[in-house]
Amino acid sequence: MSKTRRMVLIAMLAALSTILLLPILQFPLLPGIDFMKVELSIIPVLIGVFTLGLGDGFIILFIRSILWYLLFNQGPSTWIGVPMNFIALGIFMAIVWFFTRKNSQSKTIQLVWF
């Protein structure tokens, strides 16, 4: 894959992940608890991890977090929440990537982009 195609794919996945951060698309996990919301922005990040690799997945996650600061800043809760979200999703991505990489040596699955 060329560098330009890789960079465009990273930008598209980061933009899609940012769009999925819209408050309209988030919903509470339990009806009475507003701070526990389900957000679907991890899906494009995981697609980037599986197609491009772990390093590019962290780049997508970093761009998404910066855009979250710029577009959806709500004060101190965002200043604390975004780094914690980055750390939690980074650990989750790494664990999923390491376990699927270990199992993918016996089974070959190819994803074709473009």
C-alpha cells in the first residue's frame, strides 16, 4: 500500500470515528446513569488496527482524541475523560491485536481495501 493511500485511509477512519462521537449517536448504558454512555467510535479505530497495524491504530486514536478536544470540549470532564479514554482504548486495542495476531498465524484472513 502506498504512503498516500495509507495516510488517506488513516484520515478517513479518524474522521468517521470523530463523526461517531456526536452526542446524538451516544446512548446511556443504563437509563438513569448519564456518565456511562456507549459510543461507537472504537469501530473505525479497530478497523484501522486490523487493516493497517497497531501503530496506525494509535495514530487514528490520537487524531480522534485531538478532534474530540477541539469539537466536543465540555470543560474539566473532557480534560480528564479524553486521556483516560485514550489509555483505556489503547490498552484494549493492544490486547485485541496481540490475541488476534497470535491466532491468525494458523488461519489466514485477508481484508482487501481499494
